Amino acid sequence: MSPLQSNLPCCSSFRLFDELQWVTNTRRTIEADHLEDDSETSISIFNVPKALMSTDPDSYAPQQLSLGPYHFSRLELHDMDTYKFSAAKRSQDLLQSLKFQDLVEQLMKLESKIRACYNKYLNLNSETLAWMMAIDASFLLEFLQVYALRGPKMLSEVSSGMPHFLEYSYRKSSCNAILRDIVMLENQIPLFTLRKVLEFRSLSLESADDMLYSMLMGSCKELSPFKTLVRLPVARVLEHAHLLDLLYHIIVPKVEESVNIPEEVKDHTKATQENEEPSAESQNVSSSIDQPPLVEEITIPSVTQLSKCGVRFVPSKGSISTINFDKKTCTFYLPTVSLDVNSDVVLRNLVAYEASNASGPMVFTRYTELMNGIIDTEEDAKILRERGIILNHLKNDEEVANVWNGMSRSIRLTKVPFLDKAIEDVNKYHDGLFKVKVEKFMKQHVFSSWKLLTLLASILLLLLACLQALCSVYDCVRLFHIQY
């Protein structure tokens, strides 16, 4: 494989298509009667949309660790195989009377269900896919066990079994690099494979679920930029497709894409029912109801501009759903967000997952657009840091501004009622101020006409120069009959 091929983001898209392998996989899938039913399994692991991938490929393609099939063929990621195989051996030791091959065979029975989770055809045979999942799941469980359950007792139990991995993972830079890879959309593996590995370790189903729950919730707590998280019951957590899916639903409130129907539309509906012809105005209103918001509708002044206009920024108690602008007190409530070296990758992949999977309002994407809009410079980031809205674990405020400004716009625009209302209220307050109106008037009618004004000024200066020259030759007082 050439260096170019080894760096490609998704193996399923660029490996040579093997027709015989495809026929073999297809026949096995259709004819086998022992496979798990995948009719209720929905696609949950996607390729990152190209529009997002092009903005910063390193934030979406793993740099050290490959999990799952999408980056399986990238040779430069196989350096981690040593740690993966060690994790698989330790997993085999926990299987007691069973062998690792037995686990692989159980995962082969889940082949159809595993393939159903991915949005691209996986050009891997059944055995390869099962071995890959068994090894990757064993490694991921071990890492989450070390990372998320870092109590003294757990560390003492774990450290005796995997000293080399602990030494590697607790080097801060290495740990962060692995974390960033684990949270990437294209690097997700189904949660039911993790659950199957734990079940095989002779744990009761309840014990396996409790351990997996603790690992997942502990990891989400560490990865989430928001420290106010909903504590879900075990059953709800295990219903999620993968780690990123769980993190997304813990952070993002469930919002229905509802629209308030104006009185004009109600009148239009009534007129239609009475066979009356609706007015042109009501037709325009009704036709715009289900339209996505315009780009201009997400425009908002920066933190510095709003602060100069008397707006106070106060951290809200809760998640994104607590964003609100109080018009009476001119207070903008925003949730506290903590940013560190992993946050950029976490935020970008949450946006990518929402863009790929969300059927309703893109709440998290709109939140990032809001932060992108109000933070333009390091001064904006500094103000929010001083107000306690941003907890900065990066080098400086400029890096915080770069994180938000690096966020690209959404793939599609959507309406998010509570965020749209906050943005609208802020814009109404800002645009309603007298000095802002004067500034806008000057920009629209004065500064925008500078070419015309320059021409008029030039003509006036030319006329004055001509008049001065005329007066130097003739007596302007007598010429124009000026009397004192």
C-alpha cells in the first residue's frame, strides 16, 4: 500500500473492491440462520461529512488509535497493536475456562447487527470483522476501566495486570491523544460488543451492565465540556449506540422542532376554510413557516460589543437548555463550558454526529454557532472567562477564541426555538439602542456612499480652486458686485 493510501480516512471507501469477497459475505448473511436480528438496529456510525472533514481532517481522523473498521487498513495506526494484543491476552485470562476464540465466534453471530451500525459497506470477511471487534472492544474496555474508574482500589487492582499500558496511558500527552481518537465519530464501535465481552468474563449480566455503566458515565464526565450532566439510569445508558452517542444525548437536551403559528396564519387558515381567497401577506407568512432560518438570523454582536451596550454575562445553572436573555435586566445567561486540549476534537465530532444522525433541530450545532458569533477575539474570550462562563485550561484566551472561530457553519440550517429566541432578543435589544441606530445609519448612508461623497468633494475643491485663480486675476469684489 502506498503512503497516500495508508493516510486515507476510510478504508471501506478506498480499498480495492473484491467481488468474490462481496458474494461470499452476501451469501453468508442471507443464508445464515443463526445471526442476530438486525431489523431494530439503526445506522449510528457514519463517515464525517466532507464539508466538515475538509475544515480540519486531523480532528476527525484518528492519529494513533484505530477502533472499528473505518480506519482498520491505515498502517500507521498499527503501532498500537502491541497494546491491543496485550489487552486481548488479559481479556482471555479473565475468560476462565473459555478461550478468546469462543468470544470471536459469539461476535461472528452478531455480524449482521454489527454491519448494520455502519453507514458504509465493510469490505471485511466475517472472521476478520469479529476478531477486530473482539480485540478493539477488549482494548477500549481496559482503557475506560483505567481512565474512568481511577479510584485507589481500582488502580491497585488494574495496575498489577497491565503495568506497561498504565505507564503509557498515564503519560498525559499519550492519554489525551488516545482520548481524542476514542471520541471521534469514525472511530466508534457498538456498545453491545463491549457488553458481550464483559458478559463472557463470567460476570452476571447485572454486574457486566453495572461495570459498563460506570465506565461510560465516568468517561462522559471527563470528556464533556459541560460539567452539569444528567444522571441516566443503567438501562437508558446501555440503550445508546456507542460512546459518542451517549455523550451527545447527555449534553444535548431533546427539543422538538416546533413553530409558533402567528395570528396571520390562523386568519389565513380560517379564510381558506370559509373558501375565501387569502391575502398575499398571509400567503407569504404561511409559506415561510417551515423554511429554515436565514444566515442573517444567526448574526449576533460580539461579547465586547454587547458589554459596551450594557449587557451582563452570567453563567447559568444547567446545560445548553438554560441559555436565555433577560430583557428587563439585560442579562445574557450562558452555561459554563470547560475547554482543554481535547475540547476542540470533542466539540467538532459532536457537531459531525449531530449533522449525520439528527432528524430534528440541530441544537448543539446552533450552540456552537452562537458561541462562534459572540466570540471574535481573545478579548471576547477574556470577558467570558472573567464572568465564569468559560473555564480556560488552554494556554491563553486567544486559543479559546480559535476553538470557537474554527467551528464551521452547519451542514443545514434548522430552527431551535429557545436558542433562536435568545438570539432574537439580544439582537432586538442591541439594534434598538440609539447609538447603534446612528452607527448603522452612518454605515449604510454615509460610509457606503464614500465614492460619491469623494467625487462631490473633489468637484467642490476644483470649483474653489478655479474661483481662487479667477480672483487672483480679476477683482472679485467688483466682478460680483459685492458690497460691504
